[in-house]
Amino acid sequence: MTRPNILILMVDQLNGTLFPDGPADWLHAPNLKRLAARSARFANAYTASPLCAPGRASFMSGQLPSKTRVYDNAAEFASDIPTYAHHLRRAGYQTALSGKMHFVGPDQLHGFEERLTTDIYPADFGWTPDYRKPGERIDWWYHNLGSVTGAGVAEITNQYEYDDDVAHQAEQKLYDLSRGNDPRPWCLTVSFTHPHDPYVARRKYWDLYEGCPQLAPPDSIAYDDMDPHSQRLMDACDWRGMAITNAHAERARRGYFANISYIDDKIGAILAVLEATRQEAVILFTSDHGDMLGDRGLWFKMNFFEGSARVPLMIAAPGVAAGRIETPVSTLDVTPTLAALAGLSMEEVAPWTAGESLLSVAAGGPRAPVPMEYAAEGSITPLVALRDGRWKYVRCAADPELLFDLDTDPGERINLAPVPGHAGLLSRLRAQADARWDLARFDEEVRQSQARRWVVYEALRNGAYFPWDYQPLRAASERYMRNHMDLNVLEDSKRFPRGE
């Protein structure tokens, strides 16, 4: 078979409830709406873990954090874990990454042949949580609500500087691929950091949401009425240190929506280059996790509620019918899906992934209950969850169980776990969780990992320090025109199309 080119467009912290069937009507996202119109749209897609590094390692490998051992934003992603980049590269693809993937550890490629940018976040163990000190905030890197109170307008920020470069490098790579100097099929992953907080946007995008009815967040829940994990997240965000007003919340949501429009512009420019250079590619769009955006009084992610755990997922590919698919799926499914689209042997890929190919789901087939894990800041022991049809079940050794009926209670306000009429269902879901997870062992493995990393991090920062952060290679003597090149050959080879 002719193996297709693959373009993966990933964003950061995009709430999947805003993509019930592509972008919500009221979002100013014309490019993503056009992409949605020709895509299989998975309305109930979930992250494997609602935090950046764990979620991305799972997205790339098809394995849960308990298998990757990427429990939090400072846990090493081991170089012997196969990713979709490894599978595709092994099959003859050229693989490249422009943007963020939050790899921690000395391996900063994980199967990518080329990285076009550095990452936006550190690659070392400095952001390691510590279960030995429950309730202790690590102020210099923990989230706080300053992202909410500081929402507003800026023309340049740390994150804009990064994503402007991510888009530019991706466009230049697509131009380079069009020249045909490498006959291999390609897989280009473009990964932005927006619309991740802080909720600061350029004026042109901010102004799009003047008077938007969706600026007011859903109803909050009083701290004393929250479940224990939500209370821990509130404490981790230092909620008592900053009073969040309705005006703060509306400005934060406005900045977030504005940055969805910013990302839409960047994606539109990338797709325009793809079209102008007459290249065809499978296109997959998703996010690593969501953002609560003030729902229940919570912000950011780190929990299994819909705003945090649900993500957009769309695939435009030959032979994959456009339309909305309700079956719950996972970002774990991306790796086996890419392998299937590329015609790789699933017998060789399947042993290394817990995901399932979305091609059969898109064709109307079933998908097993979707698992999720969380074992990072704000937790004191691992949490796990299952989305099984209409039901969502959450388990944690430190907390009461949670059970929600998402058909009748999409806002997840009514915990059915203590309701006697649901005892049979609860028993079935509990048995599914017990068959999948040994929570005591999971907890011990996380604690050992954290303790090791605290020792290693302090040691490596004592004396000479060599960082693991990726340094993009730019061989200046191989760029543009140099005296070991023939100018005539150079000008012709760098032109596409030729002869027009």
C-alpha cells in the first residue's frame, strides 16, 4: 500500500465539552470547523491522564501512566517505551516534532527523527510532587489562581513567543517536505501550548468575544461541599490566597476562548501551506487534557470531571467517514489508529499499547470501557477512573467512590455511589477497576519514583549542571547558499513547484 503522510495537530488544555461535534457554534474557529466538517468527530474522547507530561506520554505510547511510569510533570519517560514515532519510523516514515511534548529525561526525541523547536517546559526532575508531605504546596511551580486574576490582553507573552515559533517552524517544514528531497512518507506532529493558562490573549482575538454569553462559568460548589480530591486541588491552587470574583472568571474564560481563536488561526495557516504545496495527509486533531474553566469552582485540570478529562479528537482520513461518533474513546487509541492508517502490522504494535484502533469505532464498532489515571500534584495517592457507556466511575483509596450518569447528569452534580438503587452497577464497575488496578502497588511505585527523583534532582543541581532541555540543531553552514554548493542546483532544488 501507499502509506499516507500524517499531520498531527495537538493543543494544550482544550476542554472537550467545547467540541461536542467540532467547535461549538459560538466559538470563532473557522479553520477547525472546516476540518471538523470532513472529519470523524469523537464527541466523548478522554485523556489517559489529566496532566501534561503523563497525558502526552500516554498519547504517544498508548500506555497508561502506571505502565509508562510518567506519573507527573517531572517523571522520566523511558527511552525503551515504543511510541507512534518509533512505530512509524521503523516502518519507513520520516518523523518530526514542532512544539511541546513535555518529555522529561535525557531522551528528548522518543522516536522523532527531528525536533524543530525546544520544549516550553523543563526536562528535569524539578517539578516532582512529594506524597511524603501531603498538603504541602510547592509554591514556585504549583498552579495558583494568579492565572485567573491576571487574565487580560497582551500582544506578546512567553506562550505567544513559543507558539508563534512552533507554527513558523511547522510551516517551513511543510515547505521543505514539498520539495521531495526525501521520498519517504512523513509524520509531522505540531504541538501548541495554547490555550493553556495564563488566560492572556492578543487584542484581535480578545475582541471576538465581546459580550459572549458563555463568559459566565457554570455554577460553583462551596468548598465544604466538594469531594475530597477537589478540596485538595483547591488547596494546591492556594484558593484562600486569591478571591475569585465573577469579573475575574469572565475575563479568564474570555482569554481562554480568545486563545482558541489564536490557535485556529495558526492551524489555518499550516493547513494553507499543506494545500498550497499540493501535499495530502491524514490529519488528526486533539489535546492532552482539558480545563475546568471555573466549573464547580475549579480551574485548570488534574481531575476526572468532564471539563478536565474530556478532549477534542477529530480524524480526517481517506476511508474514514465524516460524522459524529458517540462511543467513548481515549487518547490511548491514537497510536494503534496511526499504525492502522499507515498499514502497519497490528500484531507488532498491539503488545505495546492498551489502546484500540479508532477506525473500527468510527465504523460503528464497540470500544472497551475507557480508563484514566492521575497520580500528580493535588493527589495524596493515585486516583483511577472508568468511562463505561453512560457511566463514569472514580476510585481512590483515600476517598469515597464517585459515580455519575452522564446521560442524565452531564454536569456531574449527583454522586450516585451512595444511592442503594445503584449498588449492582457500582459493584460491577468496582470489579472492573479491581481487575485493572492494584491501587496499593500503584501507590508504592509512585512513592518510590518520587523519592528517587528528589535525590537525583538535588544531586544534579549541585555543582556543574548540564540540562536535558532539547537544543534544536541548526547547521548554519547547510542553510541558504554556501560555497560548497552549486547555486544553480540549490535554487532549483529549493523551488516548489518547478517550471511554473
